[in-house]
Amino acid sequence: MLTSLNASVLLTIFFITIVIAALSGIIFLNKRIPIAYVRIHICIVALPPIVAFIALIFASNQMEAGLWYLDMLAWLMAFFVLFIGLIIQRYCVRYLSGDRSYRKYFTLFTLTTSFAAMAWLTGDIRVMVVSWGCTLVGLTLLISLTSAWRVTRAAAVVTGKLFFLSWIALALAVVWLGLLTGEWHYTTIFTEAHLAQINAWSKFGINLLIILAVMIPAAQWPFHRWLIESVAAPTPVSAIMHAGIVNAGGIMLTRFSPLFNGDIATIVLLVFASISVLIGAGISLVHVDYKRLLVGSTIGQMGFMLIQCALGAYIPAIIHLILHGLFKATLFLRSGSAVRHFNVPSRANERMSYLWIIIGRGLALAIGLGFWLSAPEQGYRLVSGLILAWSLSVSWTQLVAFGEGRFGRIIGLFVLIVVGAVYYLVHHFFSGALHNVAFYSTQPPMFAVVIAALLLLFGSLMSTWVARNRSSVAFSILYMWIVRLGDAKIESVERHPNYLKSYLSKGGH
């Protein structure tokens, strides 16, 4: 464990490396600096996550150092964001080579991830608001760097407007909270004495503002438009959005968890997040564009993460956002080589596949029911068991039921077992590491849990019905509605970046 002195020393070293990395990015903007300097810059950018990782290993449960709140969760998120940023910048060395804004990308990536890390390390909610605002500005600038292309300009305008609304909502909630309690630090605001000063209506208003501030960056319906428009941005920008920015809602709700006690605001979050899960799953199923498919997946996954937070399951939400970030960043960085293959099963195998599907659904239902009944008093278990059963059913269908022969089914089953074992080990590790972090988990009303479960179940049953009635009017209407939800606006769509033609005609890059 770190002592107060050692923690202060590590924090000082951490911020020194952050400043050095930022200065390195700014220096790289000078065109007199050779392009080869980018490799030195990558080495410098690696220093902050290394220091954050060392601090994470020896971090204590709770420790304050001035404006900073150095618990396990703070160092974990700082390391995660900076590590993702490092990987993406290393990927950009060759991927963005020749881009007119090549130098600016590295500078903005460094500054954006640095501000994001500072937002979660600070214990002062005012510093958090400022740092998070700078993170959103940095992300908007990253989207708009290809300014000669009208598509990215339009995407940056949509993103900037929604991000500004999100930041204003967060700033208002923080100011309101500070004025009511007279405090600006997490540890002093969320004491019983100060929480008692906040009446029910004020708490409801603050909670709604925080929910709005969280839903927009998480691309939840009806604020999902910005994430759909932003697919025109370069792949590394999409990777940093999906891996380190959209999932910030989980950590933000965790920090403000003492305010959420199962009131109406929590139910509002549950309803919108549940709808977003269904819409995100629909978008990922009907769209064929790879990046748009990933957008739909992110909308659904972030909806589930917010459901976890609304049900008081903050540790699973933190685990979810980390695993999702790593997984989604990997998918985006390999999107250039992704090719989808559609194998239509022969008529001879359809009856046998259907039998395997029935077996898989029965097994998934049994596992989901067992997960819920292992702790039925926890509302989170009901919704989580339902989603677990649905996920296992879909995975079984894709990997086992429609496997290529007996050997293919064995491989699919082996993959399912390995993935399940890895998830269990990771979940067990993080649960043990974070169990001493102060989470204020209040069980929501049971009817709120039932509402979320019914919404998800209704969506699942509807999708099953329309899939079996593809020639029906209902299927056509639902299909076209989801396609429209996942499509960008006309001004944000172009088959080819036509601005490149003028560069090519001039012999440019």
C-alpha cells in the first residue's frame, strides 16, 4: 500500500510525465521537427500510463492529496484511458501517414486522453467538470480535423452541439450541488450531514441533469445521432471514442452514486437505457457497414452499462466499461481487414441446426435463471440473468448450432467455454480489487427492475416474431425504422471523399 508521502511523490511524477507528453505533442506541431520524431513522442507518451500502472499496483483504498482523490478506481481509469491512447497513437504512426493533419492528431490524442485521466483522478467536482469539458472539446476537434471534407465538418457540428448540451447539464448539476452543500469535494459532499441538506426535488433535478450529461456521450437514444454521424472520422478517432469516451458514463455515475437512491430519475435512466439496448442491437443486426455495425453494438453495450449503474451494480459496470473499451478498440483498429462471410446452411442441415438451437436456448435459460436465483434479492441479478441468457443463446446459435459439421460445433463450444472462463477470472479479479472502494449501492424499487426486464424481454420476443415473419408488414416497418435510426443525415454521407481529387490533381498527399 502507498503511504501519503509516496502517493504524493507518484502523483507528482505522474503529472510531470503528463506535462512532458503534452509539450512533446505541441512541439511536434512545429514543421521544423522531422516526422521521424513521432517515434520519440510515442515513447514519451508511454511514460504516464507506466506511472499510473505502478500507482495502481500499490494504491490504497482512499487517499486525498489536495485536489486529487487517489483511490483504486481513480488510478485504474487513468491507466486505462492513457493506455488506450498510447495504443491508438502507436497505430496512427503508419495508418495516418501522409494525412495533412498528421501532426495535429498526435497532439490532440495526447491532450484529450490526459484531460480524461485528470477528470477521474481529481476529487474536486469543479476540476472534474473543466477536465471533462476539455476532453469533449478535444474529441470534437479530432472529428473535425479533416475540415476539407464536408462530411466530417457536418459530423463535428452535430457532435459539438450535443457535447455542449451534455457539458452544460453537468456544470449546472455540479454548481447546484456545490451551492446546496457548500462543498466541492466528493468526500465532503457525500456525507450524511451534507446529503441531508438536499431536499427531494433538488436531488431529483440534479439527478436528471447528471443523467442527461451521461446519456449524450454514451450515445443513448434519443441522443445517439452524434455517434452515427462520426463514423466518417478516421478509424483511430472512432476507436478512442468507443473505447475511452462513450463509456465515461459508468465512472461518472459511480462517483455520484450517493445521489441515486432508486428515485424517479433512476427509473428514467432505466427506461431510456433499456430502449437503447434494443435499438443498438437492432442497428447492429440490420446494417452491413462494419463501422456502423460497431456503432450499434456500442449503443447497446453502453445502455446495458447504464442499466447496471441504475440498479446499483457499479463494480460490474466498471468491469463492463473496461472490457468493452479494450474489445471495441481492437475491433476498430482491425476494421480495415474485416470481411464478413455469410454462409447459408443447406436444407439438409436446417432440421439438425434447429434442434441444436432448441438445446442452446434451454441451456441459456437454465444458466440465466440460475444466475438470478443465486441472489434473487439483488435487482441487478434479474436483468443481468435475462441478458446473460439472451447472449448465450445468440452465441450458441452462431458458434454451435450453425457450426461447420461436428468439428465446427466442438470448436464453437470450446470458444464459448474459454470466453466464459476468461470473463469469470477477469470479473473475479476486478471485484476483489475494487470491493473496498466506497460505492453507495442502493437497491432500486422492484417495479423499476421489472420494467427494465419487461422492456428487454418484449424487445427479444418482438425480434423473434418478426424474424419468423419476414414477409409481414410489421417486419418491413420495423426493419426500415431501424435502418433509418442507424443512417446518418444526407449532409453526413458521401460515397467518396471528393476533396481528395483536388489534392491528387495537384500531386498532393
